[in-house]
Amino acid sequence: MNGNQTTIMMNDTSGKNRAILLLVIIIFTFSGCSNNQYYVAPTGIDNGVGTIKNPFNSLQKAIDIVKSQRENGNNSYVEIFLRGGEYQISQTIIINDNISNLKISAYKNEEVIFMGGVEIPVNSAKKIVLKGNEVYKIDLNKLGIDDYGKIRNVGFARPFGPSWGELFVNGKALHLSRWPNGGMILTGEVIDPGSIPRNDDFSKRGATFRYDSVRISQWKNTGNIWISGYFNWGYADDAVQIAEIDKTEKTITTAQPTLYGFASGKDFRRWYAFNILEELDENNEFFVDREKGILYFISDEKQLNSLNFSILEKPFFEIEYVNNVTVEGIDFNYSRGLGIAINNTKNVTIKNCTFNNLGSLGITVGKGIESFTDYRHAGDGTPKAGIVGSLQQHLYANTIFNREAGKNNSIINCEFYQLGAGGVSLGGGDRITLVAGNNSVENCLFHDLNRIEKSYRPAVHLTGVGNKISHCEIYNAPSMAVLINGNNHIVEFNNIHNVCLDVDDQGAIYYGRNPSELGTIINNNYFHHIPDKHYTCAVYHDDGACGLTVTNNIFYKAGYWAVLMGGGSDNIYQNNIFIEGKHGIHIDNRLQNWGASLIKPGGIFDKRLKEVSYLNPPYSTQYPELVSYFDNPALPKRNLIENNVFLNVEQVLDGKKEWLDYKESNWETTQSQKADSLITSSSLMNFQSEVTEKITEFLRIEFRRIGIKKE
């Protein structure tokens, strides 16, 4: 730890520390200092009193002062200013016990960095030659670093959790040494798919498959090698450990199964191996010899200015049971866990913060679920604050789960990048009463996500009722941008592009398998440059999803299909522009064939509708069409498509037209002009003038308002 850092220790105000706290209060009382403003600095000292000239050296000390004020009946608004510098955080900072009316912020926009790792002296990195490659070597034992974290199974239906220890060079994350260095290789012949937990086979038998690379046969240090990839379905990634490499038979056997078992024969069934000493051969790779305590890495940086190793596995902040709290202007960096966990709060604002180089996601609003010990697609879990855990699997089995997220909480003007597992998990509201949470993510930038956990780790996961994502930009993600559970959410004025980069059978916005999740609005968004190599789309109504309103959006080269409706009803598409691409809108009747079991009496849809008492208010009044859902649930109906433009789309409709209420007011056209030249504010305005001549009811899309607002 250098002289420009301070370590924040938590919840130790007994004995000597309690006496110091009392002394600080007395000093403030008799010095005439303000008891509404306190200062903390990396250069503060133990007996600091919290003034700008004599700041605390610990944020916890300032919070304890505020807590004592509240206990004495003083609930006035308090500001804690953080002076610029690096703060090494070793334990979670907890704001609860009604420590309300509080703002913690960087002083006058000074750069404040919360670090969840340890800084390694640059001069401890020595250049050596290892297996023909010039690498850096660091003896972690000599530095007192012996917590390397645990490499674990990560992927679809696995719980969210902390990453293993990672190395950061000059602020950039390195990855465990891997092969191949880029991309993935096709899965060879599968000899044994392993046990399949999705089919209730919990025998935990690993899989065996063939490989055809001489490179693999040359690996000698095979004790802790892992493989990651899409082993059966293109929406379900996983990471499993290798149990054995048979170099004679050229087979790999895994130590654990994957959810759907192993398969080959599809282009998306690919994998790569990682944590291999012999494959430390390219820039930005590292490897930790856990037995000897030696770290090796290769960097493309011309000069090593900083080295950091992540340690902290819990959130930097846990904020709960408080009102009117703001955290502003902090850079959260170099941890294995998530950034901020919030629950049971009102009017909490996270503003102008940066979340980067974390091993998990940035912020969770609402409780999660303790991680399942068994590998299950769905099940009942135990709610817990401060984590996400097995939330997605619990929600699949308990769709009315109230996360106790609170109301009117906002995440504003923040940036999320180089994160291990998505961006924000946003809860709020109650699905039984349809009371809205009014929690929001506004004007935020999400990019280069999912460094460790890939699929179903979205930039934003909306849960509950009545929450919002607006004016955000989301790009460079292997999987979906927005995952939706619940009712009456709003997704508007967002720029979403270059997502679903690795997956098959996913959408930039995705929801499904619950006909009671109605009322969400997708409005004034720009979806573009979504790959069409696999089955991807911009908006995915999966497995009978209903009741989505999609208006005033632009879809430009937005996947294999721009829209995929998987057998649902009561979806509305109005006033959208579809530009180029293979397919405009796909519609199918899957509930009449392979999905028929979903709508059987006592089946999953019957259960999910009864969970919300769909025949009674508020569902029967807010969504009157739901009352007659089981009259003919298998056939898609009342899917309104009107006043839309399809420009240079190869196939406008993919599916039977009678499954859609497709109006004559839609305009299908081809033009010689290139779409790239069309997507500018001025050209689009001119084009929309032409559209209104064809569709008199067409309302011009507010293209200039889409995306991040520049302050």
C-alpha cells in the first residue's frame, strides 16, 4: 500500500475506536465546525476531525459520525466529500440503520478511485524467458499475496458470483492464458454427452469428446485446465474443468457436466481452453502457479505504470433501509465482486460513477438468491441482500418473487465496462399488486461486458414492475443487452448495437415463457449492427410471450430477424422503420407443436397465470385480454402490425400472415440509396418526410434524442 492510499475497515467502533469517535464528536461540538459536511482523504490521519484541512482517513469514520447524529435525533442532510486519490477497500461499506439524507461524493470532481485489490510494486515484475516467450514473473509470496480466488463454473444457469483473482496492467484486465488465443474451436465427436441436469440427471458425470489438435497433446501441466464455450445450445455458455486428456485416444473428459449435455455438429458448438501454463504466449495473458505462488504475465504495454491484483469478493457498498442517499463521482475498480448492492430504499441515486474491471456486475437493486448448491435450471432459493446469486433460476420457478428493491431509485450518468458478468440487475415493484417500483437506469454507457460470464448476463436485467431504461448506449456484448422479467417496464431512447456477438437464439431485448408478463413498452430506440450469422434478433418474444408494445424504433441490420414472435399474442408494432436485413418479423405457432406442453392444464403457463390471480383485479382490469387466455392459447392472435416501414428488407414476414394483424398501412419499399448514408439525422428526416406521404398516420421518430444526452 503506497502513501496515496487508505484502507477502509468496517464496523469496529467498540472499545478504543468508540472512545475516538466520542472525542471527535466533542471536538466538533466545541470547535464550531459544521456537522453537515465532512471530508475524507487518502492522506488523512487517524485523529483527523473531518474538516477540509484535517480530514478523516476513513469513510467509515465519517459514516459512524452520521450514525451517531441519527441516534441522537439529528436527521438533517449531511454531505461527505472524498478528496481525490486511491482508496483501498478491504471490506464492504454498509449504509443502513436509517442513515438517510446523506450524500457521498468526490470533492469538486476530483478523481476518486475505490480499489478492491492490492497494488503490486512495478519493480517486483522481473523479465524472464519461459518456454521461448519473454514474460514477466512476480513472486506473490514475497508480497504477502496468497489469496488467488477460485476458478469456478460460470455460465448459463450457474449462479452469479465473484471471479477468481485477476491481474490488471495499467488499468487493463488481463485474461488467464488460453488456447486458441482468439475465438473458439468446433467441438469434436461426442463420445459421452455426460449427465444432463436439465433432464433431472444429477449424477454429475462429465462428458467425453474427441479433439484433433497436436497442440492439446503437448500440454503437460494439466492439473487445473478449464474449457469454456457453448457445449450444446447457442444461448447456454458454461465453463467446466478438464478431468483427463487421453493423448492416445485424443479425447477430453470433463470433471463436471453441463446443463444440456455436450453435443457437436452445429457451428455455434465451440469451446476454448484456459488456465494453461504452456499457452502463456500472447500479450495480455497471465497465469498463477498456485502451488509456488508465482504470477506470470505478458503485456503489450511499453511501460508498466501500475499493477493491480483483485481481492475483494463482496460489494464496495451495501445500501439498505434508507432514504435520500446519493453516491456520486466514484470510480469502482479492481475487485472480484460487484460494485454496489441496494435494497429496501427510496430515492437512492448513484450518479456519475464508473464501474470497470470488476469480476461481476456493477449494481444490483433488490435482493438476490443464495447460490444453489445443486446445478439446476430452476428452483426455490433463499433471498439474500448483497448478492445476485441464483436469482434468475429462482425467478423461473417463482415469477412473483418480490426483491424488496424499494422505490424511486436512480442510476444516472454512469459508465459500465470491462465487467465480469453484465451491468445492472434492476428490481422494484410488486407483481401481485402491479404497484410500480419507478427505479431507473438513465443516460448510462454499457460496453465491453461479460469478460467472464457470457450468456444471460445482460447490460440491464429488468425485474418486478414499472422500472425504466432510458437514453443509454449498449454495445460490445456477447449476449443480450436487456433481459426482461415482469410488467409495465419502459425501454426508451436507447442506442443498442453490436450485441449478441457470440450467441445463437437470443435477442438484444429478450423476454418470454410467461403470458402474465404484460404491459412493457419499447419506444424510440435504435437497434443496429446485430450479427445475423446465427439466429439472433433485436426484439425476442420467446415461447408465447405476450403484451409488448414496440413503437417508434429504428431497426437497421438488426439480426437474422429484426423481430421474433414465438407464438404469443397481443403484441403491437407501430410506427417503426426496418432498414435492410434478411428478415423483418418472424411469427410462428410453436404452442401448437413442440411447445404445446406449456399450455396444458397444470402446465407452466397455467401455474404462472394463477400465481398472479389473472382472473381478478388488478390483472383482469389492466389486461382484460388475459381473462380469456385459455380460450385458444395455442394460436397467435391480435398481434398488430401497422404504420411500419420496411426498406430493403429481403423478407418482410417470416411465417403465416394470418397469425398477424398486418395492416395495409405498412409500407414495403426498395430504394437504390445505401442505408449507411440514410442513417444520419438530416437524411433520416428527409426520408421520414417521404414516409409520411405514404403513411399519413406515421409520426416522425425523434432520432436526435436517441442515446446518451450530452450535458
